[in-house]
Amino acid sequence: MTLTWSTESTPYLGSLPPAALASRRFHRLLARQYEMKRFSRRLLRDILLMYGSLLVGLVVVFVALHYLEYVDDFMDRGATAGFMFTAYYPFLVPSIIYLVSPLALFLATVWIISQRIERFEWMAVAMAGASEGARVLPMAGLGLVISLVMFGFNGWLVPRAHQHIVPLDEQYLGFSGSTSGAGRVERAAGEHAVITFGFFDRDRDRGYRATLLEFGGPEEGVVRRTYATEAVYSRGRWTFVDGVVWEFTPEVRRTTFTRRDTVLTIRPSDMLPTARDMQGMTLTEARRHVEFQARAGIPNVARAETYVWQLITYPFVHLIVVLLGHALAAITPLQGRTTTLGVSVLVAFLYLALLKIVEPMGAAGLVRPDLAVLIPHIIFVAVIAGIWLVSGWVRRRPLGHATHASSE
């Protein structure tokens, strides 16, 4: 079969001399490039199809398990199955995708590459002259694109969906995660303000030892500090009782008051600290919350900083697992897809376990939040590099040396 190309479909060919266009070596080079592009397109298509299928399957399994576990609680509080599948689970699905997407992509990559190896397609492409980097680069590009898409998905869509889920969990499942009162509550009270309570009583909608810090702008410090022995929420408005106001203009001014109404828009339900508060913040809101706490000198901001780093780094796990899946499939070519898949599941659980062990240390302040989030990813990037180095060394070993070593 003779392959021909026109200068219209490939304009750069028009600049080549006729002798180059007629040479067999040039035609073989173009044919090799064409087949490599074809192979890459088919590989990426199959990985995407498998990724989508696994993602849908995992979501269905998670929803089914959740439904079987909590359907009685919903029914006891007056909810119907139609309500659950139209008003609850559509908002729960983004959180499930956030959790299982890297696993689905990892398993899809391992399975498809193992399939290509079993069919000798991977070896055929290598024998045709394609380097390991040329075969990995399209998959790395796929992982990067999915990572960028999931960066927006995890950073903004998932928190918005979580905000809808929280009140439903409180109403039907009792997952409020709060008590009637709590000490040392800090909240952003606007774009340039932070409010702190020494103790907040949710049953009475009032806080004690309230401090309101107001900032002049993103780069300015505190311009006004209001302290009140008590802050009462009534009819949609906060009222400070028995307090002092310090205004930090060029001259410090101090004013006392007995009662003062405020224009704060936060509600008592926003006050109590819960483990789910940060999960309802978008990346922009979480970063602003951390900046407010840092500027206000509020201690114990490690949990918020850890959450921000998780939102930034977790989407790029997709790129890491694509490279890791290729490495695992490439070093176990003779073990079969089932064995390779089993090893991959074990590695995935080790990855997840490392994340769950180190990240809480950052939230507790035992490790710097950025290091606590980055360390597991750095470790597995090092594992990928080690696998590639070892596999490359094995491929470069002389066959006679390997035979001699085995005979001894």
C-alpha cells in the first residue's frame, strides 16, 4: 500500500524539495507519525470511555449504598423517595465525583494500557520507533486537562452543592455537627470584617465577649475595633450591649455605648464551628476567610489553610494517577490485567491512606498545612520517577548479561 499526502492537507510539505517528498524514508517517517497519532487518539478515547463508565458506576454504587442506609431516616421525617432522588441526591453527586474521580481515572488508565500491552500494540509502537516519552505525553496531557476541569469543579461547584446538602442533612439525618453552645467562634462578617465570640449560645441566639474588627481594605490594617459584653440577634439584626469602640484614625478615639445596632448580615446558624463549615466554602471564599483570620491575629487557622491547599492540589491528583497507572502497567506486562488491576487497587488505597494520615496532621497544626497536603503527592511522584528509572534500567540491560545471571 502506498501512502500519499497532498500539500493542501499538510501545507508544510510544499516547502520541501521533490526529492525529499519522493524518498521512501520520508514516507515511512510520515506513516510512522500518522500511526502514532492514530494510536494516541484511540488510546485516549478508550481511557476516557472507561473513565466515564467507572465514574458512573461508582456514583451509582455510592448513591445506592447511601439510600439503603438512610432511607428509613428520610421516611421517618416525612421525605419521599421522589424527594430524595430529585432534591437531595443531585446535590450529593458532585461530592461523590470529587472523591471517586481520581480512582476511576487511575483504574481506567491501568486497564486500557494493560489491554494494549496484552495485544502487543504497546510493543509494536515501541518497535516502530516511538519513545517512552512519546507514548506517555498524550496521557499526561489528558491528565492535565482533566485536572484543570476538576480544579474548577472541586473549587466552586462542589462547595455550592454542599451548601444545599447541609440543611437537608440537619433536617432529615440530624447531621448538624454542632451543639447548643461553643467557645471561641470566629467568622468573617463581610468583605472587610471579622467577628469573634468568647462564647456563643445558639439556643438564645446571643454571643458573649464579642469583638468586631473592621479593616480599611485588602492592604490596610484594622481601622475600627468594637468590643461588647453581649451581642443579641433579634428580628434579623445584631445588637451590641455594653461595649467600647476604638477608631484607629490618625488619632485613636475611644467611645463607649450601652446599646448599638449593627448591619451585620451573618446569622446565628452561621456561628457555631462545625467540621463541615469549610466544605461549603469555594476556593475564593476559603482564601478570603484565611486572610481575614490572619489579619485579625486569630490563632488556629491551620484547618482553614489545610482546606485551601486541598482544594488547590487535589484536582492535580488526576495527572499523578495517570502517570502512576502507566508506570504500574508498564512494569507488569506479563502478569495480566487482573493482577495489574489488583496491584493498582492496593497502590490506590495506600495513596488514600497516606492522604488521610498526613492531612489531618496539618489541620491539627502538627505539620505546616502546605507540607501536610503536598507530602503524599511528592512521595508518589517520587515513586513514579523510581519506577521509570528502574524499568528503563531493566530495558537497557544486555540480554547476555541477564541470561548469564539466570544460569548462575
